[in-house]
Amino acid sequence: MPVEHWIRENTNLDTSSNRAIPLQDRPNRTEPDAEEFRPGGAVVEALERWDRPRINRYRLAAIFFAFLNFGMNDGSYGALVPYIEADYDLSYTVTSLVFLSPFAGYTIAAMFSDRMHLLIGRRGIAIFAPSCKLIAYVVIAVHPPYPAVVAILAVAGLGNGVVDAAWNAWIGQLAQTNQLLGLMHGFYGLGATIAPLIATSMIAKAHLGWWTFFYLMAALVAVEIATGAAAFWSETGAKYTGANRTDGENKGMTRQALKQRVTWICAVFLLCYVGLEVSLGGWIVNFMIRVRHGGAFPSGMTATGFWLGITVGRVVLGFITPKIGERLAVSVYLLVSVGFELIFWLVPQFIVSAVAVALVGFFIGPIFPSTVIAVTKLLPPEMHVAAIGFSAAIGGGGAAL
């Protein structure tokens, strides 16, 4: 391998000045070992790996579990919306407020995620974010009036927005980013896959109220608080600040990230992508019942098929994407997805629609992780939390629209 190529692949350079960024100023890096010393005494910094230092294994497991819960939150809407609509006697427009409300929480997360990292560190994030969701789930579980459900979902959106920004940014700075982000978002897809199955079974088979699903969610998020806090206990605000800021740079990182064109490009792209993903997952059950004339349970299973497609796509295509490049891969995935979406729309048969929407999920699955990877490659690490948080919040707006 040519020396120049090796250096580009294994160092972090300030591309505007071709100046190597000092090792001590970069976060999530391992100490250099013998293999990282080049002839002549030069040191090449190494990215942290998922298994080194050893604590990263437990952190990764805690993050995967957090994204499983995150996926269950988003995936449950599709199965619950018809029952919420009937329970409160709502119109489509009023029911859609359950998608709009979390956007308010995402927006707050976008503005303050970076500042929260400086103040409370990843340990505080691991406690604060799921605590917001726990509060929301407990309130919903007591079956309050519909306005209270809409209002409290904003708190859940805040928790999910902070989780989204923090853990995407952390994994984005590890070695083998494509594969790890694919697996992390695969756990999101897995959660979104099993949530409609569980929710539909509880309501259609066990004849429970739709709100009882949130007893389960509250229990899972309580476990998330414990596992996240234990895994990131040493990651304080002071440690994060020392690793990601130099003197005089303790403020304004969100503002600086918003000045970068790549932040806005990724935000608009995710606005469209997340709008497509959540709209399909959230309204597919209603569509299959009312337009394809399916039964409640098989229609609920189409949402499971869609999210299962996303899960498998993120895991499988996550290993293929880096081999052909993110730009080409995303272009191909989008074209194929459009083809299956046309089949879903134009062929008026229940089974064809169910298979087509699962394949749409498979090919759009890796798009979100690929966008996060683009941000981490194009922006310096200290901007990752702010840029990813803002992009994810705008994406949440796509879900609301």
C-alpha cells in the first residue's frame, strides 16, 4: 500500500492546512502503541475500537439496547394509531399530532445536546435521556386525555433526540464506523420490528387497552437507565470538555456547526428520509386496513415486515456500503426503493403490497447510517454532536410532516 494512502487512511488531517491535528486534542483515541510509531519517530493516532479499551464492549451493548428501545418507540405508532384514533374519536389530522409533538422535543435536543455534553458528559446523557422517556411512558400508561398524550410525547422526543445525537456521534468516531452504525441502527430497526407485533398482539389478541403497551416501554427504559449509567459512569462533563475543546472553545459549537453547509445538506436530506421512513411505518397499518381491506392483525404485521426489512438492510448492506462508497451506494438504494414503492402503490393486492413495503424498508435501511458517516467524515469531531443532533431534529420534522 502506498505510504501516502496509508497516512490518509490512518491519520486525521486538517484539510484546509494539511496540518496533522494533535493527538491529545482528539476525542475517543487510544494511546499509541508500538505499531503506531512510524520510521523517524512520527506517531500516527489510532481510532478507538469497539473492543478496545475493554469498557467499550459494555458501552456498545448499552447503546444497542438504547436504540432497541428507541426503535420500539417509533415502530409502535403504526400499530397504535388506529386504536388511538378510535379510542379518542379523532380525525386523521388530529391523530397525526402524535407525530408532530416529538418534533418539539427533538428541536430542543438539537439546540442543547452539545451544551449538555459539556455540562453533564455522556454519563449524564445516559441518565437524562431515558429518564425523559420514562416520565412520558408512565404518564401515557395511566390513559390520560388526548391533549396530555400529545404534550408528554414532546418529552419523549427530547429524550430520543438526545440519544440520537449522542450515540451516533460516539460510534461515528470509532473504527469500522459503517459496520457499527449499521448494527446500531439495525437494533433500532429490530425494536421497530417487534413493537408492532407486541402492540398488535396485546390489543387484538389479549384485548388490552392500547396504553398498556407503555407499561412494557417504561420497564425497558428503566433498564436502559441502569445499563447506560454503568457503562458511561467515567464519562463526565469535564472529561468530554477536555477531549473536545481547547481553551476559548467552550461555547458556540452548535452555532459553528450551523455555519457548515454539510450540516444543512444532511439536515434537509434526513427531513425527506425520516419523513418517508416514519410515514410508511406509522400509516401502513391504516392503509392496509382501509385501502387493501386487510384484517387488523395481518395489517399490523405489514408494519412488522417493513421494520424487519429496515433491520436486515442496515445490517447486511452496512457491510456492502463501504466497499462501493457511500455516495454510489445511497444512489442505488434510493433508485431501487422508488421502484418497489411504485409496485406497492400501483398493484392493488394485499400480499404484493406487504412484500413491496418490506423490500422498500430493506433498501432505505442503510441511508440514515450513511448520512451520519458523511457528517463524521466531513466535520471535525467537536462538531459531531451539534451537527448530528440538528440534522436528526430536522429529520424528526419530516416525520411530523
